[in-house]
Amino acid sequence: MKNEKSKMKGGNTDYEIIIQYVIIGILAILIVYNASKIYGVSANAVAGTSQGQTLSSFEEYSYVIPTGTPEIYGEELGVKYDDVSTSNPSLADETISKLSAYEDETLTSAQMERYIKIGSSISCEYCCGAKALVFSNGERACGCAHSYAMRGLAKYLLIKHSDMADLEILNELGKWKVLFFPGVHEKKASVLKANGIDETDYINLASNLYRGAENQATTSSSGAGSQMVGGC
């Protein structure tokens, strides 16, 4: 009888050990599963954005940054797109000054009408937050250097190259605006392309047409897109 009790006791002990092993195994599986889920979420949170873009991918849109010399007026004004960059701030400021030279020129009534139309279609919102370069009466709506440069170029082209269409002039102003704020426009280009809009058209990219579109994108860095060339 004593031996039978010992066997029964031993059997119960073996059974309890097996149960313990099973429980430990289940817990181990749950721990591994949960860890993989947590890791996966964290990786996605760091690597991805709401638009499927990452900070590094915005840099892939650097092709929207104008390069070379403006075909119509570059040699006349002695300016190149390449002269505006963070690598040479003094040259950028010098170029902005050249573009601003015609800002105080007087326009005819016909030229002023066109000037207001063009100036009301683009702004320097990343610097001064203005809704447009000019007010409805043609007066300056923003006093930053970037706005002076764009207004100066607009007047120069209206006076010296009156055969250029308003959209052609606006397109040129857009190119310089992209140069003044390259980072944010690379970011905006990614959003436009994702929405089937031609990001290489500088009216789409830099005018008021899609103002604020860059806010649809998120990045892994709060400072992304804040790059500016030239002072406000």
C-alpha cells in the first residue's frame, strides 16, 4: 500500500511538471509574438510617414531645384539659378539684390494690371506669411528680401520682355521661390506627385495654386523642409 501511494504521488508530481512546462511554453510563445508586434509597429513609426514618404525620400525630389542660367534674362541681369544656394550665402544675397533692382520701377497702367495679377498669384509665405507679393492696388504686401527679388524680376520682365505671357513670368518667379526655400519645395513636390499633379511645373509647385500642400506630408524630423536661402 505504501509503494502504491508513492507511485501515485510520483505520478502526480510528473503530471504537474508536464503542466508547468506546457504553461511556460505558451508564455514563451506569447512573449515572442508580442515582442515582434511591438517591434514591427516601432519600425514602421520610425521609417514611414502618412504619405509613405521618409525624410530621405524627400531629398529624391532635388530635381525640382532649378539649375543653370535663365534663358531669357540670365545674362542681361548677370544671374544664375546656381548662384542661390546654402553653400554660398554671400553670392545668394548678391543675386537677390540683382533681382530686386527693378522693384521700384514705375509701370504703365497696362503693365501694372499684369503686375498685380502676377503678384497676387504667388507669395513668400514661408518667410513673411503674406498672402501675396502685392496688395490689390499693386503696393508691396511683404517686405522680405525674397519678395523684393520676385517683384523686381516681375517688373523687369514686364518692362524688358513684355512679350512674355503672365504665366511665363509667374513660372520664373516660382523657380526663384523654390531656390529660396529648397527643402520645403522638395517636400511639396512629393505631395503633388503623390496626388497626380505635375511637380515639375513651377506654377503648381510655387504659386498660390496649391499653397500649403506640403502640410499633407509628415517627416521623421520636425526641422525637415525649413531650409531657407537668403534673409527675410
